Amino acid sequence: MKIIIILLILIIILGILGIVYISIYSNIQKMKLKIKESQTIIDETLRKKYDKLIKIVNIIKNKTDIDEKVLKNIEKLPDEKIDNFSLDKKLCEEENLIKQIINDYQVLEKNKEIIKIMEEIINSNEKLEATKAFYNNYTNELNKIIKCFPANIISKIHHIKKQNLFEKKNINDDINNLNL
């Protein structure tokens, strides 16, 4: 009789541990999925932003006498093997350069196509910021969970590692707003 009680207690304990394990693992997987989805959106939005900036660069080349060397960095970006963190930063730098060029040339400031593309870029930037916040939120949650017991054991079993946050812009970055 004692053996049956011990076996029942053991089965109950193992069942509870199994439920806890499945619950924690499921939660970790949901967070990883949310992070992956946001990474996909960030990647797609960065590519679209790049394409829009290239359109503006081509307009600038056609409408002005700017030395093409000034705009070469953005054209080289696809050849560089960089992650989305670096790509975002470089695109922001190029966007600021393009905004400055547009502000310096009246013919560009009044160009309807440039105005339309810049509005699309503003929308892309808003989408990026929202998606980065979403990404960072779930990344923070995942990182907190995999530090705590028993999730840290489960994460080690499944080789789940701490994720990096998507860096926020430096407050000191000079961002010029285009007045449209």
C-alpha cells in the first residue's frame, strides 16, 4: 500500500514538473516567435526604406550637380555584410545626409516625388520605431525569464541564449526634420 502511495505521489510530482516544463517552454517559444516576427518586419521595413532612399538619391543625381561621391555610401550598403542594427544606423545617417541635401537645394524641396517619398520614409520610421519597441519588449521578457529558475535550465537544455536589444538612437544624434 505504501508503494502505491509513493508511486502516486511520484507520478503527481512528475506530472506537475512536466506541466511546469511544458508551460515554461511554451512561453519561451511564444516570445521567440514574437521576436522573430518583429525581426522580419524590421528587416522588410529597412529594405523598403533603403529602396526609397535610393529613389531619392537618383532624383538628387538627376536634378543637381552634387558630387556623386557624397552619395556613394548608400549605394554600397547592399554589398556590406551587416546586421539590421548596423543597417538601421547607417540608413539613419544616410537619411540625415539626404535631408540636408534636400534642404540645401530649393529644386529638391519642392519636388513632389521627393515629398511623397519622404512622407513614406517618415511612415517607415514610425513603423520601425514601433516594431523595435515591440522587439525590445519581448527580448527583455525573454532575457528575464531565461535568467530565472527553472526557465534557465530549460533554456540551457534547448540552447536558448540571451538576445540583444535593438539599440535606440543616441539622444545626441543630429536628426534634421524636413519641413514639408
